[in-house]
Amino acid sequence: MPGLDIISAYPAALQQQVRRLLDSDQLGSYLQLRYPGRHEVQTDKALYHYVAELRQEYLCRAPAIDKVCYDSRLDVVRKALGLHTSVSRPHGGRLVASREIRVASLFREMPPELLRMIVVHELAHLRETEHNRAFYQLCEHMQPGYAQLEFDLRLFLIWRARAPALGDSR
């Protein structure tokens, strides 16, 4: 089935449950029951403030973030739902770092829990650049139940790939 490759690392029994939900057209209903809400963070400015609040709460000693925005160029095809970049530029004889977080535009339509999950993921990269044990522990600290949310995000992506019109109507 197309799209199921993003859950290929999960146990076969779990993949089979997802296949059954897809075959019976119940995956969308399951997700809508589990995540009925919709967030209010619709503009780049609102997203910047949302990210800044989370950074201040959990990573107050981490470097400041200069820019946060939704980016329509990030998508599942490129396997990027969020992007954290740090660019150093020469300025008056010294290097000045600029840090940006970009979040895929599809998160405008996602439930608030999944927006927070992707923001937490990108913020964790301020401390941990690699996806290692410390990275996921930090994500779990900032968002309890992070692993389940990451799996559910994968389910949302599978559902959207199978029924784009349904995924856009949230």
C-alpha cells in the first residue's frame, strides 16, 4: 500500500492494524475521534510566538530563534515536515549566527497536539543535532507522550495520502 513505508520500522502487528483500519475506511474516523480539535496558530507571527513560548519554558538557555514560519515547500515527498537551520554570516569582522525553524504548511490544518509535536521536535534540535537517545528524551520531556504523537502523525500522513480531500477538510 502506498504510504505505509513511513511506518515500516514499527512492529508488523501494528502495521497490520493500520492496514485493517485503512481497508475498512476507519482510519480517518479513528484520528478525528482521537484529535477532534484544531489549533489557532495560523500565521507566521502566531507560530513565532508559539515557538518562543515553548523555547522559553523548556530551553531558556538555548540560543534565540530569529525566524519561525510555515513553509509550503516542505513536504512529505522531501521527507521534511519541519526544518531547523543555523546559518553563520560574517558581520563586521565576526560571525553572526541566524537560527530559523520552518514548519510544513500542512500543520496549519493539523490538530494542536501534532503541531506541538513538530515544534518540540525542531526545538530539541537546538540542543541535540542528531536523532539519538538524548534527543528523544528531550522531546519526551517537553511533550509527554511524544512517541505516540509521532506515530499518530505518521497515521495522519498515511490518511492524507490515501484521501487528500478528507485530509484537507479538517
